[in-house]
Amino acid sequence: MAVKTTYDFDMMLSNAREAYGEELYQMAKEGLDFVFTYSDNVAPSTKAGQLIKEFPERCFNFGIAEPGQVGASAGLALAGNVVFAQVFGPFLPLRAADQIHTDIAYNYTKVRLIGTHSGVTAGGGPTHNDIADLALYRAIPNLTVVAPADAGQCCKFIRLSMDYDGPMIIRINRAGSPNVYADNDYELVIGKAIELMEGTDAYLISFSSNLYECMMAAKAMKEKHGCSIGILDMHTIKPLDAEAVIRVAEKSGNIVTVEDHSINGGLGGAVAEVLCEAGYKGKFKRVAMPDEFAVLGDTDDIYRYYGIERLGIEKTLTEMLGI
């Protein structure tokens, strides 16, 4: 059954990059026991900065040495700590791949790697675009990978991860984006997709801030063409909810994945693998970053350029449905 969303509120913004610090600060105030490692881009004015100021004994600054930070986080976890590690997203998978693979995943540590500025949201151009991370993470055993839809869901994941067994990647973007959920009164289960909107003609499968663009595209398809478009919040990329994918594929016969990631190795690839192995005979399309270094520009401009926003999604759906 679909949940309550902010379907009609285009300007209700939230910021997951701020929310993770707020939740960690609140958890520390409640007396929950964890360690926080971070890089130099944590501003003193944020809640994460307040956490560092009020609980310095549990917070460790590693500057711009991401491999050292990830390796040390593994050591802290092996010493018996739950560790939250905020790392600049573009450099987390690229510079610290060995430490993620061998120190974090192989040792099955309770480290939660919070990759900020994911996708094309870093604002530093192609060298800072984090669009190959999911391809790496999906291939590493033991890793759980989640991508919150909005700030509220980010806080839920931070809270849930305290008692979660094993390592986790929490993939969030840089800045404010519209809230997807109207409130936090819904059940969030790691590894179980949420049906944001029910549909019969096609289903969009997405995660993070791309979900809101999916909602707007579904709304436009309803208003312009009378189409019933469903949406799955695939907040957990690994392990993927294969059962939900197959269910909506059989229901509609038309599946589109939408993601701020390379078209290679991300959500679209994961969904395609599930559909192929299940013998799916319907239509399938991926909306993602092409296999190239992205053009330079503002995040929203890049999304529009590559069609990873409501108009591009709507165009993909109309072509698929033959409208």
C-alpha cells in the first residue's frame, strides 16, 4: 500500500547532509555509544560540528586523508565500537576502495560510511562527480548500501544502523531537495522497498532525491494522459528487494529505473539482473548518467541536460507507452 507523500508540495526542502549530523548529535545526547570520524568539510555551524564540540572524546578528524580515515574507522570498530564515518562522497569509493573492501567489508565491521555529495551534486565537476560508487559497492561482499530519499529517511537510517549487523554505506547528496515523505510515520526496513505510489501502466524504480522528480513525472503523466504510474522507493540498493521488483514488473509490464549514477553498474543494472533471471518479458528502460564524464554545471542543469528529471522521465514513459 502506498504511503503519504509530499506529492503536491514542490518547495518543501530538506537536507540529508545536515540531517545525519542532527541525528547523531541527538543520539549522543541520549547516551547512545558510538564513535564519529570525519573529514575537514564538516562545518562548525552544523549539528555534526556541534557533536564534535560537545563530545570531542568520541570524534576524530582525519582531514583529507580518506584511506586513512576509513582504515582507522575499521580499527575503531574492531576494538568494539559502532563507528559513523562521514567521508566526502566522490573520494570515498575512488580513494578508499582498498580500505572499504579489505578493512571494512572483509572484517565485517560495524562501520557506517556516510558518503556525502554523491552523484553529480559535489559541484566540482567531473573529477568530483560520484557516479561510479554503486558499481563498486555492489561487487563487494558484506556491504549494505542505502540511499535515503530525504532528510527524514536519512535520520531513520542513522537510527536503524546503530543495531544493524555489519558494514553499511549511507549515500546522500550535497544540498537541499524536496521532501518525499509527508512525515516519518511509516515503516522503514533495510532491504525492503517502499511503494510510494501505486500504478498499473508502468512503474518507476528510484532512490534518493530522484524520487521526487519521479513523483512529478507520474503526476504529469496522470494529468496529461490519464496514465497510472507507480513508484518504488528502492532505498536499499544492496541487498536489493528482488521480490518487490518482480511484483511491480508483473503488475505493469513496464519498468523504468531512475538514478543519479552511471548507467553502468548501478540500480538499473541491479534491476535488470533481477528481471532477466525472473524471465521478465515486458519493457525496461534505464534513466541514468551516460557512460561519459559529465558536463560542468549546476546539479539541476546537469539533470536537465541528461534527462534525469521530471521532463526526461516523462519523455521516457511516453515513448515506452507509445503515447
